[in-house]
Amino acid sequence: MTIERSEILKRAERLREEINYHNFLYYVLDQPIISDADYDALMRELKEIENKYPETVTPDSPTQRIGAPPSEKFAGIPHSIPMLSLDDAFSQEEVLEFDQRGRRLLQTDEELEYIVEPKIDGLAVELVYENGTFVLGSTRGDGYTGEDVTANLRTIRSIPLRLMDRYLSLPGRLEVRGEVFINKDSFKLLNRRRMEEGEPFFANPRNAAAGSLRQLDPNITAGRLLDIFCYGIGAVRDFDFGTQWQALLSLKKWGLRVNPMVEKLRGIHGAIQYHQRINRKREELDYEIDGIVIKVNDIELQRRLGIKAKSPRWALAYKFEAAQAVTRIIAIQLSVGRTGAVTPVAIMEPVKVGGVVVSRATLHNEDEIRRKDVRIGDWIIIRRAGDVIPEVIRPLPERRSGEEQVFVMPTTCPVCGSRLRRKSGEAAWRCPNPECFPRLVKQLTHFAGKGAMDIDGLGPKVAEQLISAGLVRSIADLYYIKLSDLLSLDRFAEKSARNLLSAIEASKNTTLARFFYALGIRHVGDVTAQLLVDHFGSIKALMDAGEEELKKVEGIGPEVASSIRSWFGDNDNIELVKVIFDAGIRFKDLEETKVLPLKDKTFVFTGGLSSLSREEAKDLVRGLGGQIASTVGRRTDYVVVGKDSGSKLQRAVELGIPILGEKEFLEFINKNHSGKSGKPDLLL
């Protein structure tokens, strides 16, 4: 090896160490010491070296988070020490009894020292490190054997691929237990995208985290913004811990993320008070919790207390009161989505839960109904958290009368009668008829939505009118509607008809990303559309791209690539695009030479704006090369605040991120727009 090659290897290793250290400062300590631009420069240099000299690539390199091919199934992974579940307590009396039982078994009258922390509502996993390198990750499974989800866990940026040894020596082997979750803002964003893509909602963040981590394609997991808190250890080699507290401090020093709200305290009454404090703060947290976990701190005392059949005697989950209610299913109806997905919905006797009266709850799909054994006429427990749609937790079979009916999924669409189809590996049945009434209504309103073609005045009611009157049989027909057509409809006066036609005409001047997203291709949300447009640059290149070419785009996995290729492989869809083009669609972002003064800058919006809509403001940022994020973090460059701004403003203040009011934002955009031809719409 030449001296030059040797120096290159050393430089790559130094870059990896430096990047891992900055990840530790960012994700674990929340105290970054370099800018995002400097961090990105380090990553770019490392990628360039590894691309030019493949022999420098190591499995634990921060560049190697994504890259594993999709799996056909998950392999089983036995846990060397079982991952047991915890006993639940719902009252102070049960918690006091837990403490008394522990002290009785230990034959002591002294107060025990406990570790307490929020109980994250996520998915338990185990991370295995050999000599500091992440080598294996698995789900809890049945407690004894989990599923191998190593490739998916590698995509979570708060999981280090290489532990740090600058503060503490590394064990030969370390098994770490943690909880993978998705925070509230990311969960809302994920469900919004699923709605836009015609996919069923995730009922709650826990289901979203579990579903995301169990994707066979790691590229899909990578786009789900998962996070983790580590809470304990399994087997350890070449290292000893005396207490749970010491274990948590060690995990943090090695670069693993530990919940900052964990506390050490003496006596069970302190744990009860902690439960009350955390319950009051519950809504302020940016992740879902369903209680606290109480653990005896001394590991030798843990050993002496031992375990029962399925749970340890030294730990307890002290749960919060759940937002649940009991009601009865009157019927199960089917809802047809934009992509044809047919979703069973429980129609229930109205009941108040979480402060809101509900009468409908999603049942997700046929498999879920069978798994839970939910029947028409069943008394059921439903749950609602925040603004999440109600979910059926389980039926109450002990209250069955014998008159309940087992639900049988129809073989034909309940609306148009087309035979339903179900692809191998998918849970949803779908109606294949593009002219099915509810499907076409949702396609049309999606096409006209704020994030798509932005046709003001074209909501579900108008869409239903246009389709019922035979004026629209596909989204392309919108651009060929005449004034006389609209005047023939109920509730359309000349002014409202002209307003709608003007909005349709204005939508012809759009961006390629908006148009591509508006087409309603399954799995293609607004972010995915922008990624593809940035890569391909033209609609023709997108239409001609094969699956392999599509998968080369960072963030695009096999499922998305297959969906796009399948859509453009349908001659009816090709003709649809052609007809829309013939109507005079123009892509303004491709007609001008782009000056991007906000390139690599990230903006977060909170609160309502008065002079323009949130989507219009975001478009102004995107038009200048900026990026939009849903949550405020260390890598946010600006937070734009409007009326009734929420916790994002407080977070921006805490992190010292520049804050722009509406007037300041518009002035900022005008100033940065000076390098472009013309003047943007809706500016001061």
C-alpha cells in the first residue's frame, strides 16, 4: 500500500470518529458544537473517499445506514437473556404493594432506591454490540425469540453504528434494550402522507413505530423518522454494572440515547410523586407515553428478587388512566379510498372518549378483524389519544349473546360492484375501477388539494356534483369543463362558476413536483415527488425511468419504485397525462433559470398566517431552494411563526433558532428573491 493510500485510510477513520462524536453531541447530549453545513461537509468528504476507495468502507461507517436489500422475511433471533414484559399497576395501592412485597422478599425495613422514567409507547428492541460495533438488532417478539430487524434499526440515526470509547472503555459484548418510537409531529406527518397517498391511517404512534420497523424494505423504514430511548441491558461481557443508574450513565457515555427525564430517588412515595408530575407534563412531551417504569436500582437486589414466569419482581409499569370507552358495534361498513383500498369501518353506538363523542372507528383491514375476532354486535373497548382516529382495542366476548355476526369481507366493491383484488403481501383489498364513485371523488379532491394543483373551491361536494352530472370521469376532464356545464348544476351561480373556472385555469401554471404528486400515484407523497423531480428534472424522464433507475434515488425503495413504474406502465394513465398536457399545463419551475439562495436551509412553520396560506408560504421557500420540516431541531435554520403558534415556538427559543414573524418572513423572501427574474406572488 502506498503512503498516499495509507493516509487516505487514516483520514477516513478520523472522519468516521469525528462524525460519530458529533452524532453523540447532537442525538444524546443535544449540544452540537458545529453547524449543519460543517457536519454535512464532513459527511460529503467521507462519502467521496469511500466512493473512490471502496476498501475504506467499514460496516459501522455513518454512510452505511441504508443499503441493505429488501428481505423476503424476518429471521428469528433468540435473546440470550429473555426480554420479559412488566406487571402493570393502575393505582397507588398497587404500587405500594409492589414496594412492600419487594422489601419483604429482601427482608429489609429500609427504603429502596428506585430508578423511574417515562414509559414510552413504542416497540421494544435489543441492540447487540461486539467490541463497540453494532452487529445485530431484534424485536422483543415473545420475549425469548425476536425478529431480526438489524437493517431497519441501522436507519435510525439516534442508534450509533459504532460506540464511543473516549469516556469509558467498551465491553466485549453489550446487549442494549430500548424502545423505538415515533414522535407526535412525525406521526401526524406520516398519517397525512398516508391519507394523501390513499393508504389507511396508523391508529396510534405505537402501531406506526411497529409497522415501520417491521418493513421488509429498509428504505421505507428510513423515511419514517423513528427514534429510540435505551433503558436497560441484557448480557454483557468484560464489564460490570453495580446499579441500573450506572448502566444508564454508561450507555449515555458510549453514545446511546437515554431519556433525559430519568431520575434516581429513594422510597416508593417519590416514585408516586414522579408519576403525578409526569402525568401533568404528558401532553407537553413530543412523544406518547402511557405511564412510568419503576425499577429497583441495585442490580444485586434485582438478582435476589428474581423473576416470575413472565415478568421481573424488581420492576413495575405504573400506567396512566387511558382514554378508553366501551360501546357496541352496530354494523361494519366499507370505505373506498383514492387508490381503491377498501377499509372496514366499525359503526358504533355513540360514546364519549377522550372528551369527544365518536360513532365510527377504523378496523384497518380483514386480517386485523380476524386477529382481534371483532364481530358485528360485539361490545368493544375503543381508544382515542389526542387527535388520532378512534381504534378498536378488543372485543368483550364475555358479553356476547350468541346473536353476533362474524364479518365476511365481500368479494366485490360495495359501490360499483367490481371484483376486489388483493396483491400478495398486502393487507388491503382494492377496487380496480378508476371510475368508482368514492374513489374518483377522492382522486379529484386530492388533485385539487392545496399541496397539489391548488384549485380553490373544488372540495368533496363540488367533486361529487361534477362526477354525478357526468362532467368528470377522470381528473383530466376538469380542464375541459365549460361555463354552461357548471351553470346547469345546482347551487352554481355565474359568479361561483366563473371563480371555479378561473381557479382551474390558474392551476395550469404549476410546478412539476406538485403535478407529479397530484396524479395520486400510490406511495408518492409531496416529499417523494420533490425528491424524484429533483433527480429526473422532467416528466418524460420520470415516465421513462425503470424500477432500477428509480431505486437509485436516495429515499426511494422497491415498493415506491414498483408503484411508479406500474402506474406509468398503464396506457390509460399515459393517455391521462397527455390529455392534461394538451389542456396547457406549464411547469413554472422548469421555465426559468433557478437561483436558489435558500439551498440547504430548513424552515419550520407554526401558527396561522394572515396574508397567505401555509402552503403558499412553503411554496415560496421551496421556490428558492429551501426545505420544509415538520419539527424543530438543531438542524432547523428558521422558524416562521404566525397566530396561535404552539410548542414549536418555545422549542425554537430554547435552541436559539432565528424566529421570523409573518412580516419578517415576507421581507426575508423578498430580499432573497432579488436574484430571480420577476417577483413572487403574494409578497408585500
